[in-house]
Amino acid sequence: MLSINQVTKVIQSIGVGNTFDVTFIKKDGTERTFFGCMLDSPPQGAVAGELPEALPVMVTEDGVAKWRSFRLDSVVELNQTGENQ
């Protein structure tokens, strides 16, 4: 499991519009992987420079773009997959 500081550093290095994959533990204890894209602006109500506890991202599931989120304290693995690698 990655620390919140480790997750924050990776998220900040990915940058706007770039893609990533994240594996995390859901509330029910199961593991899930998202393939998503970073938002082009901070989530509504976010404090400048801070990430929310549950980070909203755009993911594609079955060919359809959907909003999903993952908790920063539940990340097992996080990797950039597109652009600025």
C-alpha cells in the first residue's frame, strides 16, 4: 500500500490530461484497477494545492467515459501511462 504522500507526489507528477492506471482497495475489501485521465481543473470545492480524500477521475469502462473516484489512502499501485512519462 502506498502512503498518501507517495500517491500525492505521483498524482502531481502525472499532470493535467495525462492518463494513468491505479490499483486500489475498495471499501468492501476487493481490489480494483482504473485506467483514467487526470482532470484539467481541481475538483469543485478543492483547496488550492491539496488533493481531496477521494480523487475524482474520468475512466473508460466498456468504451464509455464515466466519473469514478478512489481514496488516496487505499492505493496499492499508481502509474502514469500517457504523455510526460
